[in-house]
Amino acid sequence: MTGDCETATKRATARNGPGSAFLLSRGVLALLAVACGTAVANVYFAQPLLVTMGHDLAMSPALVGGVVTLTHAGYGLGLFFLVPLGDMADRRRLIVAQLLLLAVALAAVATTRTAALLLAGMAAMGILAVVTQTLVAFAASLAPPARRGGVVGLMTGGVVVGILLARTASGLMADLAGWRSVYLASAALTALLALLLHRALPSQGDVPPVSLRYGQLLRSTVTLFAAERLLRLRALLGLLIFAAFSTLWSSIALPLSEPPYSFSHTAIGAWGLVGAVGALAATTAGRLNDRGLARRTTGIALALLAVSWLSLAFTRSSLWALVLGVILLDLAVQAVHVTNQTLIHALHPAAGSRLIGGYMIFYAIGSAAGAIAATSLYSVAGWGAVCALGAAISCLAFVLWALTRHSVPDPTTGSAGVR
């Protein structure tokens, strides 16, 4: 049996390149996608649970708000300080270690009896949840170039489904068994995924680790941005599309909780299922990238992103308009996101973790800016103003793409254009 597996591995490697034997296993790809979604979902579990957690631990409203702030701040720090380690360390060990530590942090959150320990656990959980980006970079390194876009698309689909369904899952579980059950279940699942990935993954992809000290590794992340114009442009596009994404998802609960709908928290959370439809459809963008259609995919997706706000503007009078708008917006955002990651990874495969980690910092900035702007604007000008903001951000992203699409070479084909 072992000999047969080794022979199959050698044949697959000879056909598609190092690391590709693992790409051929749909089970391993599915496992990686599930791990991506599970890890990132931990960042969003708390949002529908804040009131319950605050009452349980006697926390003031201001302190309860710190739960989300610290989690996202930790995630931002992890993107810069942890994700680049994937370029210098044994990636399997790094992923397994981060998942195990994440399980410990989740268990600590689930069992804490004080607000201080809860906040510390949330910050640690946010830092360690960036294992998601290490998984994306690792999956890209395992894929042969001709199929890399499809693999990145699948991983990104897992991430977005995790984000969109996190609130729904945590709300339902908290109603059934209390808020602590959410983190206990996630801790158990995370530990199980660590064991399965330890058994399923090779130590590296098709790129060996770089010989840099940690400080040099972090400085090189900044250097890459200074040297690569395509990286800067794609990171700026990422900031804008996720500002638009967050503009919708951070504020949609407000009109849905008011008349004429007056939906419950559970019903509002279920809208994540609608968004997941669009996100999963966007995995096709990866395959389009593999066919050399990245530029066209980006342009069409950004146009759809702008159009989606026309439908979303009718949310108060038609739930069907909301459904259409949510699907179009999530489809567009994730199509551009998949394209961005595929293109920037191809710039320097040996620096894949640094490239994706640095790019995701812009995602975090855009998400935070969109959330703050949308909720503030809704309180003073209503849903129509929020939609105008989202449309303006989306149109700005389209204009940026239109003005720069011919200005830099495509690393996957060598042709010019922000593809």
C-alpha cells in the first residue's frame, strides 16, 4: 500500500510539479477550505453574543464593545507578525501549532469567569485566527500554476462562507446551549482539524522556506510593497471592495430590525446564507484566472459591485431586491478577492505568505472603515445614504481598475495590465 502511494505521488509530481500530488486530492482541498472557514469564523462569533456575554460577566457596554475591537485588532497584528512566518518555517508544523494554540484560546474564552480573561482570550484568538491566511498561501503553493486560481478560489470560498455563517451559527447555538457552547464547539473542531491536517499535509508546498531572520522577514514585507506596483494596486482594490462589503454587512441589520420587517436576530443572521450563495459562485473566478481572463473578470465584477447597490437601495420595499443585491455584491467582492490573491501570489511564490498577509492588512483596514462609516451614516441619514456610500466606494474601485488596467505586467502571463 505504501509503495503504491509513493508511486502515485511521484507520477503526479512528475506531471504537475512538486506539491501537486496533494492538490489532486479533493479531500485535502475540502479539508483546507473547511479549516479556513472555521478559523476565520472565530473572529465573528461574538457579534450576536455581546449582550449575553456582557450580562454573564457583568461588563459595562463600553467594555463589551472592546470584545470586537480587540479581536479585530489582534487579527490585524497577526497578519503582519505571524502570517509571514509561513515563508521561513515548516508550514505544516506552523499551521498545526497555530490551530492548537487557537483551540486553547477558544477553550479559555469558553471557560472564563472574568471580563479581563475574556478580553485577553479574544485578543489571542484574533491573533491566532490568521492561520486562515497561512492556509491560503500554503494551498496556493501546493497547486501547479495552471490550477492555482481554482485552488485559491476554493480556499477563499471557505473563508467567506465562514465569515457569513459565523453569526448565524453562533446565534443558534447560543439560543440552544448558551454562548459558551459556541467557543467550546469551535475549540473541539479546531483541535480536530489540527490533527487531520497534520496527517494530510506535506511539510512544504513547491517552494522551500527562505533563509531570513524574523526581523528581515518583516522588513521584506514592506519592501515588497515598495517594489511591486501590481501589489500596491491590488491591495488598494482589496481595501475598496471590502469597504463596500463591510458597508452592507455591518449595517443591514438596522433596516431589517425596523418596520416593516422587524426581523429577529436569528432571522437577520440567516441572511448570511444568501450571501454565501454569491460567495460560492465566485469560486469560478479562480478558474477564469487560470484561463488568462483575470483582467476581464475584475472589470465585470467591479461593474456588478456598483450595480448591486441599485438593487440594495430598494431593501425597505422589497426583500427580493435585497436578495438580488446581496448575491451580486458577494459574488463581485469575492471574484475580485480571488483574482487579487492569485495575481499577487504569482509575483513571488517564495514570498507567498508575506504577500497575502500584507494584502490582507488592507482588507482589514477597508472592513473597519466601511463598518464605522456605514453605521455612523445610517444614524444620521438612513439607509439611502448608506447605499449611496457603498455605490460611491464601488464606483471608485471600478475607476481605479479602468485607469490602471494596462499599466503593469501580469505575473501569470507577462502581459501588461492590472489583470
